[in-house]
Amino acid sequence: VGYTAMAEHRDPEQVKRMIDECFARLVADVEVYGGRVDKLLGDAVVALFGAPVAHEDDAERAVRAALRMQADLPDELQMRIGVNTGEVVVGTLAGTEYTAMGDVMNTASRIQALAEPGTVLVGDATAALLPPIVVLEPHGVTELRGRAQSEPIWHVTGMSPTAAPAAAYVAGPFVGRVNHRAMLTAVTELVTAGQSAIVSVVGEPGIGKSRFVEEALNSARAAHPEIALRRGTCAPYDEVNIWSPLARAAADAIALDPDAPADVVRKAAEAHVAEHEDDEQARSAAVEALVHMVGHPSALDQLDGQGVRDEVVRNIAAELRRHAVDHPVILWIDDVQWADPALLEALRVAAQSLADMPLLVITAHRPDRDVVWPPLMERALLLRLPLGPLTRAAARELTEQLFGGPVDDELADVLYARSGGSPLFLTELAGMAASDGDTMALPGSLRALISARLDALVRPQRAIIDNASVLGVSGHEDSLRRFASEMGQTISRADLSELSAEGFLVLEGSRWRFRSDVVRDVAYQTLTKQSRAQRHAGVATALGSLHRVPVDEWAHHLGRAAELVKEMGPIPGVSPAIGVQAVAALAEAARRAVESGAFSHAERQATRALDLDEASAGEHRDLLLTRATAYAESHQFPEAYGDVNIVLEAALAGDDLLHEAKARRLLGTIAQQRRDLGDARRELQRAVELFRVLGDDNELAETLLARGFAEVFGGSLDDAEELLAEADRIYAARDDRRGGAWVRQHQAWVSFLRGDHPEADRRLVSAAETFDALGDRSGVSWANGLLAWVRYFQRRFDDAEELAESVHTAVRSWGDRWAMNMMQTLLANLRLWSGRIDEAEPLAERALAGFRKLQDPYGTVQALAPLSRIRVALGKSAEAERGLEELVSTADSIGDGGLALQAALGVAMHSGDTVRALALAEQAHERRRASGADENELLVMRALVLCQAGQADEAMAVIEALSVDDLPFAMAVRAMARATTGDHAGAIEDARATTTLEHPSYFDVAVASLAGLGAAVAAGDDAAISSEAFSAALDHTAASSGDVVIQQVARFAQRCLVDGDEADESLIGMGGWSTIVKTLAANASNA
């Protein structure tokens, strides 16, 4: 300060000599604390600490140097010093020496300008890294010139010396967490006793999650040596295939190296599965799933995305079950904050489907609001264990164990305060303090400490760490060697062993992993962006030369290099075409992710490719369609519509028929998923027309299949049949058996809705056989699921229940929630009509909740129909009424509105609400007739409602037009129509016949018994006719079913028909049923 004024009044040589001496002293002060003078600018000195070599306490070193510089300055000179901390770019520029650039440098200059002569000011980032030994006073919150935000500034007033004992650095023991360990031990004991569980350990990086779990596992295995442990670690997004953590866990079971060639993996998998699985089909499926998970070609490649996902998840659960049969299994997956949702779903399904098995799933992850884990489940035990900092007492115990004896209170307090109770940080801090015996060496952040340790490595070891940080959190030793070769480096086993001994890496056979993800993060972030880009490009080159290119990894490294080039501009050693290459690789990775059912992964990969802005017009549209497909499969419909509409607009503007057709097909498919028949029909029909113009039979068949399926629900069944037949002809010409099987599956829907149950049965059996031959377990389950409903309507209840239970078990094993809900709905119907109403209610409630969660209106109607009838039967009138109203309001939101209206009609009919039932019958009839769907059951219901309305002749006219000989419900209603019209003999005959048909429901028996009772009383109850038998049957049905409506009807019929009392409507209050009983009583009185 004041240099210019002083120089004006002194001899130039004198000034130069004084300044030279001053600068020499100041430069020495910088260097003695490990800093480097960047440049001398007139009367200014710019110094760097932490570059080119970082120390764990660079902030403190800079402040100490600043104070020393102030003290060493001649009395006639004054100086202002500003210190700031942050990331800078360092290196040599053309024509210059080593220097640093960045906003941090500019901010340091502005802080310096705020200082009073003779003082040292530091920025807030620097202050946060300084130990208590540095005495700070607030200088105020200042708006720095040229910066939008204000920043706290601190005044350094001096230092407060302390001392610490010296000792050798040792690895940290495990302390504390007593209560947490007790809880995890208790869960482990429950698991060994046969209860499945999920334990989620949550905590910040370095808090000791992995160490805690490992210690708990060691104790568990010591107490229960029979426990089988399988472990895996998730890597950051996009760095490996989404199944790799579970592939690693599965490989543990068979001592398999997942990086081995495909033939080796397959042979090992076959040998392992053969030991544990007798069923040939199950063996084949297990092998293909494991080979696929590892990343090799498999039979699963022939399935669609959802089919692949289902098959992988099913076999993960099956593999765990095979092991859990013999002994408890612990599946330990670390870092699930990076897990793909499909992997988390697989873990959930495994725990849920093996709820009766000794399986413990343990996960660890950082706190992240986007990670919805663990999930809520009904049967498996759930425990979320948040890990916080160590207590002061536990930290003191750890410190003393690290130092090998007692430490003074002041050092213990300093270490605890600086570490924040983090075991990892505390261990590293104690090691550094112990190594030099001076608490000046205690750094202010874990990042600074790790950076210092990394910079202390010899060059070959530092290169290994840098390369490993680019490869990911773990990998095979060969990958490190290939990478090093590409970078012109060599790797020795001794260096790897040394890095393991120093705690940077963990070596497991031929594989490596970082001991802590914090170490990996710091190592990666200390690389310059140019170096990162060069290394990612080098990895991509090495991967591209392999015989079997791992697409996900290749795409990730190409993509990361391209992203850095886009940010930084051209980078030496990185191809100018890296962006184009990355787009192609990321697009392929996204496409494969969709095919394998990894929809979140597909969305990320497609987004990365799009963000590079290097895609051609066609590539850009394909990427948007891929991402839209992933969004749609994940039910993110607004995002899907956004992408598809961009493609459609661009295709229309560019006369691009192919992408227009693909966009319209996807729009139609999304509309069909949302039950918007109008939009689905319009967009899919236009896509069909465009693919006809293009002459693309493969795309045409796929579109016809979608177009036909859209017509199934609420459209024209005739149109659906015609569209599906054309698709079938194309698939047959192309010998596409899977396509043909899906056609038969959809055609079975048409037959089912038309009431042609034998044809639906035949088509489904054929489809299931083809799917089975192709190894498509998902397809088999879809066919058998619909077949279960067909058998239910064929009144083959035992077959239906067996199929429903089997399909429910299968789909639960891979987590298909829609199919699970639909099978629960069918099981609820079976329980309801067999008179097990109490058992039916929870099944229907679970199905309804599941469909609501999926936002599926069609499924909601399917579950709400039996649930509302159940609630009528249980006397829950208010809830039943709400169900009826919801069914009516939902009718317009699904394609087949008649289905919802018919379900509402059933509720009104059951409760005796005749006026509403008649109106609903008319509305449902109009809807069902328009679609061509079967109306037989609807007409039978209408006939019963007409009886309830006192319109017996009209009821008789309706029922006589139907074939009722093999339908118990129709036979019972005809008995009622005959009884109320005075055909007593016919009524009795039909009432008796109803109970002889296959599987009449309790409701059928009740209606028939009431009709038979009324007819028998009116006929005089001669020797051939026993009113007592019908009365007993009615009473028994009412009592055994627990249906309060039927119970009230039975009591009312007893008084009016058997006892001959006057009709007392206060006993019943259900108009329609009351009308029937009074009609029967009147007929008896007139007989």
C-alpha cells in the first residue's frame, strides 16, 4: 500500500533494491508453507496453495503464510492480503508458465481490496476450512464488485498455538452404534427363524454405513455360520448395466467371474442351476436370466422390454428361493442411491414374494428424497436405520484406540469438532495428527484430507487411482490394465497391493473397488476436465476394440467425453467426432434399455444423447421416440406426449412419413393405455395407413396389433377381429411365432367379450403353448391370467382358482402389479360367489388400492364391481353407495363404459334399488350393444330387476328370449319370473335345476330358493312339492353366506310365505325384494 507515492520521492535504484528484497522475503514466506508464487504484478503478489500439489490443510497454510508476510514486511511498507478458496483451472498456457484461472482468483483480488493496510481478510469458503487455532472476527457481509451475491468476509486476528502427541497411523476400529447393532441383530434373528425382511441403512458419505453393515454381518455369520451372504454394489448412473449389483451377488454363489467370456459364464451357470433345480424349464430360464444379467447375449433378447424385466426379476426371486430353502440368505447391496428403479423393484419383489422364507435384504444409501426406499409392503418386515454422527463418547473411544492410548481433552475435542462425528473423517484426521504430532496439520474438510493423501502417492499409484475413478466405483483388474495401456502407462501388482494397504482400494481376487465412494469422488474431481475427457475417450477406445462391446459402458464413456468437449471446446487427444459417436452409442444403449425393460435408464441415456446437440434430424426424432416410449412405460404421460408431439410436428414439416407413423402409433398406444378410445383409434388408424404406404410389413403388423387391441375395450369387436386377423397373416408370413401368439391372446379377448368362452379358451391355450415354447414366461402368465377369467365365466371355478393362484404367484415373483391386482380381483369374485364374503373383501380392497395406485380406470372398475357387491352383502350401505356412484362416474373414462354401468346395475339390483337399477340397465344395454359385447348376463340382471319392479310379464319376455339351460343365474331368474307370473310348476322345476348345474353361486341359490318357496306355497305344497325344502335352503344360504340382504329377505319370506303374517315392510325396507316377496305372497293367497 502506498508504493506509487513512495516511489515518487526515492531514487529508482533504491526503490528497486528494497522491492527486490521485499519480494524475496515474501516469496520465501509463501514457499515455506508449501505455496507457490503464481505471478508478480507490479506491487502485487499472487500465490497458490493446493496446486500443483494439494495438502490437507492448504487453507490454514495460506493464512499462516499471509500472517508471516505481514510480520516480515518492512516498517515503511504496508500490505493488504485477501485469501479465497475454491476450484480453479491450472496449467500452462501457450507462451506462459504454470498459472491458475477462474472466478476464485478474481474474488480473492476483490477481498484484498476490502482489507485495511496491514490486515488479512478471508472469504467464507476459506473460513469454513480453518481450524480453531486461527482466530477470526466477522468483517461483515459484503457485496463484492462484479458479483450478484453478497458474501461474508472474515478478519484474521492471529493464531492460538496448541500441541498434540505423535503416534503411528493405524486403521480405524469399529465403535459405538450399540442400539443400531442390536436392532439389526434382532432382525437377523427373525430372518434366521424364517421371516423375510428389508433393512435400509441411511447416512451421509463417510458416516460409516458400509462398515456398520459389514460388522453386523460378521457378527451374524459368527452366530449363524449357515447364513449365505451375497453382496453387490451399485455404480453411479449409466456406468454399468442396471442388473450388475445382482449379477455380482448371483456370481458369488457359484464362484463366477462376471467378466468372464460368455461360454464360461453359461457353463458355470448351467452347472450351478443343475445342482439346485430339477425342473428342466426352470433350469433353462435361470441360466438365460443370469447370462443376461451379466451382460451376455441370451434367449431373453428375443422378449419385449416388459417381458425381459419380468423374467429377470422372476428369476432373481427364484434363485434366492432356491438358496433360502436350505439356509438363511442375506443379500447386501450398497449405494442404492445409484440403483435403477427396476433393480429396486427386483429387491422389493424378492422380499415380498419370499416373505415366508429366511431372506434378509440389506441396503445402504445416502439421504436422497428421490430414492423411495424401502417400499411399503404387507408381509415382509421393514426397518429403516438412519446413521448419524458418532456420539462424543464413541468418538473419544475411537480416537484413543487410534492413538493407542489416552489423549488429552483438547485434542479429542478438536478432532471431534473437525470431524463432525464422521468415523471416516475422524480416522483420517487422527492418522494425520498422529503422523506429525501437530494439530496444525488437521485439515478443514474431508475433501482436502483425501486430496492431500492422493497427492502424496507416487506417480504410478496416482495414475491408477485417477484411471480407476474414471472407470467407476469398481471393476476388473484387466480393465485397469487396458486403460493404462491406452494411456501409455503400466500397472504393477505391487502398486495395486500398496493402494489396498493404504486403504484407497479393496482387492477381491481379480477385481477392485474403492474403499469409499468419497475417495472415488475426490479423485475424479481433482482431475481437470480436459484430463477427464481424454481418459473417458481412452476408455471408450479400449472398450470399442473388444470382441463383445459392453454397450452401456462404451456409451457412458463416449457420452462423458462428448459432454466435456461440448462444455470446454476442442480437447487435444479427443476426436472431433466424439459427439457424433456418443450420440450413436447412447441411442443404442437407450434402445436396448427399453427392450430390456430398464425404462428409467433408457430415459437418462436418450436425454444425454439429445443434450449433446450432435444428432442428425432422424437421430433426434428416434431419440425422442425412444425417450417417449420409456416415459409412457413408466406412466409419465405428460412427458411422453411432449416428446412425441415434437417428433410429429417435425415429421409433418419435413414430410417424414416414417417418423410420423411411429409418432402416431405411440400417441395411439398412450391413448389406449389411458382408455381414450377416440384418440387411440384415430392415431393408430393413421399409423396403419402410413405404414401401408411405406410398405413396411414389420411395422404394419405391430401397429395392426395395437390398433386391434384398442378396439377390444369399448370399440367394435368386429373391427378388432378383422385388424388382428390381418396382423396374424403378416406374422405368419414372416414366421414370427411370438407375434402370432400375441394376436391369439388379443383375439381371445374378443371371443371372451362376445361370450364365446370355448373359442376364447382354445385361443388362450394355443397362445400359452407358443409362449411357453419360446421361453416367454411373461407371455404365458398373460395368457393364463385371461384363461382364468374365461374358466370363471365357464363356471369351472376350481380351474379358475388354480390358474389365478398360479398366475398371481408367478407375476408376484417379478412384480407385475397390474396382473397381481387382476388376479386378486378374480379371486375376490370366486370367494364372493362361493359365499366366502369375509374372505373376499380384503382381496378386493387390495386390488382396488393397487389399481388406484396405477391410475388404471379399467382395473378400478373390475375391482370395484365385486367390492361394491361385497359391501352390499355385508350391510355397508354407505360404502356400497359410494362404490355405485364411482362406477357410474367412471363409465365415460373407459372405452367399455357398459362394463362399469353393468357393475353399477348389479349393486343397485342386489340392494333392491329398483328405480336406479332400471335406468342403469337401459344405459348399460345401449353401451354394450354398440360395442358388440355379450349381453346375456346384462339381460338376465334386467329380468330380475323387472321382477323387483313388479313387472313380471316383461321379465318373463326378456328371460324367455335367452338360452338359460346351463347358466345357474339365468335359470334362477327364470324361476323367479315364472313364480311371479304364476307358473308354479315351471318355477319349481327351474329352482331345483339351478342347484344341479355346475357351481351355482350362493346368490343364484338364494334367488332360486325364494322362487321355489313362493311357487311351492302357491301350489299347495302337495306330496311332490316341499316348501320346507326351499325354505330350509334359503335359510341355510342366508346364514352360511353372511349376506345381510339375503338374510333379511329370508326372514321377510318366512313371515309372509310360511307363517302367513301380514307383510311388515319395516322388517326389510328394500323395495325391490319387498315387491318380489309380496308378489309371491299374493299369488299364494289367490291360489
